[in-house]
Amino acid sequence: MQILLTNDDGIHAPGIRSLQKALTQLGDVEVVAPLAEQSGVGLSITYLHPLMVHQEFEGEKHWGWAVAGSPADCVKLGILEFCSQRPDLIVSGINSGSNVGINVLYSGTVAGAIEGAFAGITSIAVSTASSFSNDIKPDYDQCAEQSIPIIKRLLQEKSSSGRLWNVNFPESRPEWPRGVKWASLGVKRHIDVMEKRIDPRGRPYYWSGLDPILNHQLEAGTDLLELSEGFVTVTPLKYDLTDHTQLNESLTEQTSRDPDLKWDLDLHNRS
């Protein structure tokens, strides 16, 4: 099996190193990842200047490709240029910090997986929670090993096109993770934080809030709640943002007025 591995923390981040090693249990792994951290870039792509690429080695052995671009850029290059054959699986991670709730819309890690799903390839984003309030550091090696049976299970899901999954591991506490749970995205933000500070010259600057669990409402069945209680969460995603319920209601209403589905608007009224 050909596996394409990317992330948004950068090719030298410890999470991608651990995951690369673990994924070799499943197949041939090609690493194509950003040269520098790309957290929060979402699905941005580079098209106003060339994408520069550097080959990475461990000793004399090829290890991967470092791209001066976004995770989406990396996946495009991986599929079109650097994998010896079309990937069977794309994995993005391990991200340092969870990607849960509506934060998936900003996440470069999830964006890497979305780009793979665009191409019709099963794609999985993997993240592990980290705490801003204590000194608990992620155990990337453990997370990588524990992700393998989850990835194997998700590969068994049947689909006519690329499946898209978001997997989050809880903090690396004793007795955690407590298990694995299917979960929906927690989309109700409790608060939004923008902290104002003053620099030594008296000028204001701002830090955006970073803790997705503290900033969201913890509702039953959501990734936010289950993750906070020590469970690995698995969430199926889709990138079609169409509100199909509203679209169908609007079409039904319009059909009753005009079978040709033409809006009754005077688009050329210049008065």
C-alpha cells in the first residue's frame, strides 16, 4: 500500500516522525510536508510564486520532501510528483494540539486530509491534545502506535470515493485513552478569545485564543466532550458545504411557483 504522509507542524516536528515509523507497518510511506509550521492556514494553496522543495535525508537514506508551502500544497505535490504510484491512503499528522469542533475549518492538519479526499483517496487527520495549563507533553510514539488499529478499521469502511476522517487523541495521562468513540463535531463556540497586550513601546498587540475545548460548549456526543473525558474521537467529515436541507426546501417552493426554476427578479431594472 502506498501511503502519503503530511502535517502542518513542519517536516521536522516530532509527531510526523513518530507517525512515519508506525505507518511503515501498513505500507510504503512517502513524506511530503511543509518546511516550516503551517498551523491555522486551512486549505490555502500557493499560486503567486513557485513552490520550492528540498529533499530530506536520514544519513544517506531518503526520508521525505520539505515543501515551502501549505499542507494542501504538499498533498498535491505528493500525489502528482513524489509518490511512486497513486496513494492508497493519505494521513496528516500527528498534530501537536487537538483539531476538534469548528477549529477543523482553520486546521492545516485537517486541510491536508481534505485535499487528499478531493482526489478520491481515503484520508485521515490525526491530532493529539496538548495542555496549555499544565506540563503534560504529548507521547507521540504511543499515539502513533495506537493510531494504527484505528486507521486499519477506517480503511475497511466502504465508499465509492475518498473517505475523510478526523481522529483526535486525548492528553497523554495515565490510563488514557479510555477507548475510542465515534463523535460529531462540537460546533457551538462558548466564547471567542482575543487577548490584548501592550509591548514595551506602548503599542497594542493581540493573541488569538488557542484552547478549543475551553472555548466551546461541551455537548453530549461531540468530539469536544469525549476528548475532554479521555477518549479518542473519530469523526467522519465531508467537504460539501451545501446546506442540502435548505436547498431542497427552496427548490420545492420555487417549483410550485415556476417549473423552470427561474427566480422572479427584475435583474435589469436600472431605476
